[in-house]
Amino acid sequence: VGNAFRTPAECVKLAAEDVTIKTSLLDARFMCGDQALFDEMQAKFKKDAVEGKDAEFIADKLAERDARHARQGDARYVVEPNIKEGKGGLRDLQTLYWIVKHIYGGQTLEDVMKGGPFTRSEYGSFIRSAKFLWTVRCHLHFVTGRAEERLSFDLQPEIAARMGYRDRTGQLGVERFMKRYFLVAKDVGALTRIIAAKLEAEQKKKPEGFRRLLPQKTPQALDDPGFVIDSGRVGITSEDVMKRDPLNMLRLFIIARRENKDIHPDALSAIT
């Protein structure tokens, strides 16, 4: 953890130049000192560095994420995963949190999550995944006595035991633990895809300049009952399309492949 002395204007200037600094300021919390000065910095930061810059921040954070994944091998299912930087790890959840906070605001985690695009199920998935990954990371640090992020072979059995994973008939405790880890990593990936798609769709619904005066496109009906093309993605006409006929979950992917389109986030949410 480093420190620096900067004026509010300098904070805003540096935030505009470096997305890492901007992310740090996005998470700024008052601890002690001059409350009025902190409030001035927060107001200036929000006005000059945040407002109207959602699309730019999303692009920067996703590019940062892609570069991080590439450094880690761009694979979710590795035998010695990096809990923090790996695909499906803590940093992916934090990236999602920062993006949502930039767009919707909020101070606490609960404020940000509940004020954003998360459904109750998605919010629950986020919290469960974060708790598991943070618990694993803390145990890693306690066991090794340092900031170790890689869940190596020799550490996996001890972490599993510390977290209560015991041997069962036909399956070792460490196997149960790693299975849980990979399921969490999968959930983080699914959550990232769904929320990123939702945010992208919302950004496209905010026409700028002259486009605000033009009529917006309505979803294009497909021959398949209950399905439409919405904002260039295969969507559904209502939330109960999947409940009315569970086979529509399969049809969604068939139609997406046939139409060569991505799946709309609302449709993805309906099947998760």
C-alpha cells in the first residue's frame, strides 16, 4: 500500500490519465482528517472524471481484464489457479463491482450491487462467490505467511481441511474443495458475461447527439414464438418464456446459432 499527497485537481487529472488511479479513487473512503477536503475531491472526481465516461471506463476495465487473463494463460480450469488474478478469480468480481459502481454510484457493496443491474439471484451469486474466494485467499496468506495468490498442489489439501472439506466415500476432501473452486470460477464467468451484456445493452439504449431525435428500433419478431431480435441479440418477449416451456432454453441457443447472434442478457438471466 502506497501513499501520496495530491490536491483534488491533481487527483482528477491523474484519474483521467491512468485507469488504475481512477479505480482507486472510485473506491476512496474517508478515514480521518479534513472531511470538507475529502468531499471536495469526491465531488470534483465525480463531475470531471466519472460523469459521462461510463463507456470509456467499461472499455478500459475490460481491456485490463483481458490482458490479465492473457498473462495467466487465459484459462479458467487450471490445476494451480491464481485466486486473485486468474480467470474467474477475485479480480474479475472486483472489476464487475467497479464497473457497476462507476455507472450507478453507491458507497457500500450493498448499495452498489442493489442499485445496479443485478437480479436477486445474480446478487446472491456474487456474494457467495466473493465470500468463498476471499476465504480461500485469506487461508492462503495465513498458511504461507505471505501474499501468496497461487493455489498450488501442496497447499490445496491444507486449505481444503481448514475450510472443512472432509474425505467421503469415493472422493477426497481436496477433490471436493477443488470442485467447489471450479464451480465458483464458472459462476464468476457466467455472472461477468451476463452483467457485461446487460451494461452494453443499456449503453446502446442511451443515444447521443443527433441520434436522440431519431426513432429507436423495436425488437424484431422471429418465426419462433417467444423470441425476438433485440438490439442485435436473440431475446425473449417476456420473462416467463422459459417457464411456459422449458425446451425454450435449448431453443434459445439453437436460434442464436442459426441467426449468428449473441444472446440478450435478459434471456441469459431467464435461464440462470
